[in-house]
Amino acid sequence: MKELIEYIAKAIVDKPEEVKVTEVPSENGIILRLQVAPEDTGKVIGKEGRIAKAMRTLLRVAAIRKGTRATLEII
């Protein structure tokens, strides 16, 4: 799941070397924290949050297939 978010984020941003995804376990599953360069934050979020929502949907589907829950936080 971490690799999925990292792959999508690197394809969107201008500085893929600054993409960083960390996994944090929680009582409800896994929290993935996505960090990008400050100027790329808008690209990852998208207009009206559409790209972020799509990434969260894909993450949710991947987590369900593995039998767990996952959430995405964009820092």
C-alpha cells in the first residue's frame, strides 16, 4: 500500500525525489503519511481535493483486499 501511494505521488509531482511516505500503525489499521515538496502540495491535493480523494479511494480498496484499514494523511 505504501508503494502504491508513493508511485502515484511521484507520477504527479515535479520533484519526485522529495516524496516520502511513512506508515504509522494505529488501532484502526495503518495511517500513511505523505510528504511532498511545499510547491507540490497543491498538485497532490488537486482541484477541490479530487486527486487526494482518488488516492484515498485506491488506498481503501487496496487495504480491503489485504483485510485491513488504511487512511492517508497529506502533510
